Amino acid sequence: MFAKSAPRDTFLILTSMVDIVFLLLIFFMVTCTFYVANSIDMNVSVVNEAKINVDHMPIVLTAKPNQMVLWHETLFPLDKLSTSLAYALKTDPKAPILIKPGDQSTVQDLVVLLDIVNKSGGKSVSLVDDDSI
């Protein structure tokens, strides 16, 4: 009834699939972006009132919005703070620097302030999260 046919060679032609895979690979290599995280290399710790060492008079800086800093009850613009802070650290290089986030200050304000403290020569820097200081 049915005649036996010769066995067929069954194989897949993968040439077009390899082409598509390489095109996708090239597409994703060209379109992807790599994020390089920039960081400030500082030893910063969050402290509370009980852990503050008062052997040296601490420098308390309060970050305010619009690139301002409160220090000794005086508002400083961040670009003017560097000189005054460097002078204070020359007179007492072991003075701890306490940074407090002020009302409505952003993370960017704190990062810029940390960068200025680092460039001014601050070694002992702490982030303070309470109002008792």
C-alpha cells in the first residue's frame, strides 16, 4: 500500500539563526551603557550624643538648602566655607567635624559639604542625626 521512501537527511540550517544572534549581540553591545559610580573616599560614621569625643572642640556644620552651611550661628555659602574650615583645622587638626542635615537639605547638599570638608583636610568626620548637639 505505501511504498517506503528513502530516508531523508534531517538537519537544521542554522546560518540565519547565527546571523540573528550576532546582530542582537552587536546591537546590545552598542546600545548598553556602563555606570561608573563616583564616590568620596572618607571614613564617615553616624554617631549619637553618647559617642562624641570632646577632647577637642567639635566643629558642627549644619547643611542648609541652596548651598549654604550654618557654622557658629552664621550662614556661610559653600564656596566661602573652605578657607575658614581649613584655617580652623590648622589650629586644631584633631577637631572632630560633625555634620548635621538641616531642614529641607538634600543628599546632594550633604555630599557637597562632605567633599569640601575632605578638601579642607577634615579627618574625623561624623554625620549627626539628632538635635542635641
